[in-house]
Amino acid sequence: MRRVSAFAAAAQRLWRAVAPPVRTPQFWVVQGGVLGVIVLDELGLDTLGWQLPLGIPRYLTISLLFVPVVYAALNFGTRGSIATAAWATALMLPDWTIISHGWKSGNWGELVNVLVLNGVAIIVGQRVEHERAARRAAVGALQANAAAEARYHALFEEQHAPVFVVDERRVVSEANAAATQLLGAPPTGRQIGELLGLRVEQLLDGSEIPVTVENAAGEVRLFVPRGQMLQSDGHEFLQLVLVDVTEQHRRQVEEQVYAARLTAAQEEERRRIARELHDDPLQTQTFLVRSLEELAQAPELPGALVTTLRHDRDLADEVGRALREVICSLRPPLLDDLGLVPALRALTADVGVWTGLSVALRVRGEERRVASGDELALYRVAQEALVNAMRHAEAAHIQVTVDFREGVTLRVRDDGRGFTPGIQTGLGTAGSETSGLGLMGMRERMTQAGGSLRIRSRPGQGTVVDARLPEGAGAAGHRSHRPNRAA
């Protein structure tokens, strides 16, 4: 059953390929021409006895059939040419068998012409079919290309982001409606560097440099340009899209300002608590230690009571030292009074005494005071890095370096167990959740101060924390990113 169905389907496809276009009037006109040639040959030459001029053999009249066959091939393809040749052959059969009363010598020329005629019908018809298929493919490709180009132009024009097409001379050749609306005038024919104040090479190396553009309404907007090199007709051109990040940048600035104010409020609260602890509880504790010392030296007290008083004095003195450590951790007085280096010198000495670790401080360049907010940011970074090295890194040696050449750079290096920087946050963890938050706090402080923080670490190879403030950095919390301004 399946073989019969397959055969029927193949026969149907073959019939569609060779079926003559019987519904086309022009096809029947061609068949009438074939009939006319046959009638001329049989009626005029055979019946009426006409003679062809110049002694042309009568069988050459069959050559006139090439005209309708070729015409049918050119207009209808294989279907028309084969059907026309078959029709001509069918009309010649009665002449060879009945009308001529038997086979004659002249019939051989007609037979050869008819065979050539059928061959020409097949060859020319197939050639025409191939040409038509190629033409349809070319037309389809052109239509598809036109449709794709129309879709591209529709997307190009309907794109909300400004889009520029820049040629090899860095001149804007096309721009969408959003770009024209942004600039208030068509930008075509102008240099892209003149419009946006950037070089194309800066876009092609992958860097994203924000630019500010003042639109037609006088509003300044911040954009991140993103470019892509394309090719068309052997020429390269750059498609440049401006991504509007004005609101994103505004929110980022607001978050930075909020974080800076929150940090400033926290530091102010720490300063207030440290001052109150120093002015009241610590002074009272110091007076208590002195009072117990004087009371223990009274000659009239029994020996057992003197021992108790001296023990109490030692306890009070220990509480005083712990209170001083709390005050220094809240807000070291040396930082405000003498600056960063003396505060770090005291901090590293205290860490060495508390933990027994080898902690060294090294100063490079000419020591100088910097803005109070910058000193505080660097001090907090050093404090957090030392705490991480003590609590999590299990380090034996810690090196703190302050470099005053080309800005201010603080480096804290330890020989602890190290860690793998985290992929998700980009900050990494040193073995605990709190240390991860500490690294985040260090980065936030340096960002507010207008500086940068870099953390390098590998398991078993220690950790290096680099905090850098550029030359001429001001007070922390008073900086914001200032992008390039377009011309």
C-alpha cells in the first residue's frame, strides 16, 4: 500500500512538472501556429504542389516548427515546450503513415527535424526553467534583503536610545529620530568627536566612558556610548548607541551621599561617645585608682586589708586600660591631634602587644597631614585589615606601609592563610561573614573618599590590602564621579 502511495505521489509530481498550461489562451495560440505549419506543409506542398523558392527541400518547412516550440519554451518552460513538440510530432505521424501513402525518402529529413525539435524542446525548456528558478531565487533574496532592511530601519527609527552610524572618516552618515531629537538638529555630516567629545578608539577597546550631552531642551543627560563595527558593501562603519544612565547615575550619587552622611554620623557618634567616656568614666576610674593607691599606703591599715586594697586597685587599673582601648577604637585622639602616621604607629604597637604578632610600620616619602576625612578613611581600612589578619588569617607577620609619594597609599600585607576572592560580590571573604562585610565597608569608605581599594589574596599566600588616594584628594564624602562633558 505504501509503495502504491509513493508511486502515485511521484506520478503526481511528474505530471505537475510536465502538464501543459492548457488554461492559458496564449498556449493555444502557439499550438495553432504548429497546426498552421503542418497544414501549410500538407495542403500547400503536398496537395496543391507548391514549390519552395531557391530549390529549398520541402522537408525543411518542418524547421518552421522551431519557432513555436522555442516560443513555448521561453514563455511556459518545459511544460509548454515538451507539449508543443509532442503536438507537432503527433501531427506529423499521419503524413508519414497515411497521407504520403507510405514512407518516402523525404520523410527522413522530416524525421530528423522532428527529433531535433524534441531535443531542442527539452533542452531549451529545462534551461528556461533553471533561469526562472535562479530569477525567483534572486528576486526572493532581494525581497528578503529589502524586508530585512525595512525591519532594520524600523527598529533603527523606533529605537528610544539615540543611534548614530559613523563612516570610516568618523563622520555621522545616519542618525535615528532619537538622536536628532536629542541634539535638536540632524547630526549627519558632522564629526562624532565634535558631537560627543570622545574618540572612536576609546569605544573599540571596550572601555565605557560616560559623556554628558545637553539636549535641545537644555537638560544635561549622562550617556554611556557603546559601539560595534559592522561591514556593508566592503566598507566598515560604526554603529554607536547612547545608553541613557542619567537616572542610574543620579541614584548612585544619592546612595553615595547617603552612605557618606551615614558614615559621618557614625563617626561623629563615635567621637561623642569616646569624648564622654574620656571626660567622665575614664577620669572617674583614674581617680578611683589613685584613691585606692593612697588608701593602701595608710600606715594604720591592717596588712590583710592592704593586700585587698592593692588587688582592687589593680582591677580598677585594668578596667581603665580596657576603657582606654575602647576609646581608641571608637576614635583615636592621636588621629585628630597628630595625624595618620602617629595614629597608625600607636595602633600597630597596640596590636603587637595584644596579640604577640610581629607588626611593623613603614613610611615612605615625606610625611604630611592630609584631609581629616581621608586620614580617617585610611585609618579605618588599616584597622579593619589588621583585625582580619588577627582573627581570620592566622598571620604571624604583618607589614603596614604608608607611601606619601603620588598621593597617599596604604598597604597592609600579612602572611596568613589567605582566601579566594568571591566571584559573586567581587569582594571575597576571609573565612567569615563579618570579614566579608568588613571588606565591603573598607571599599565603601575609599569610594566615599574618592580613592580606590584593591585586595589581592590566594589560599596559603597571605593577603595584601592596597588603599590609594590620588594626589590632591579632598575630604571624604565630598566627591562624585564627574564624567567627560561633550562639546
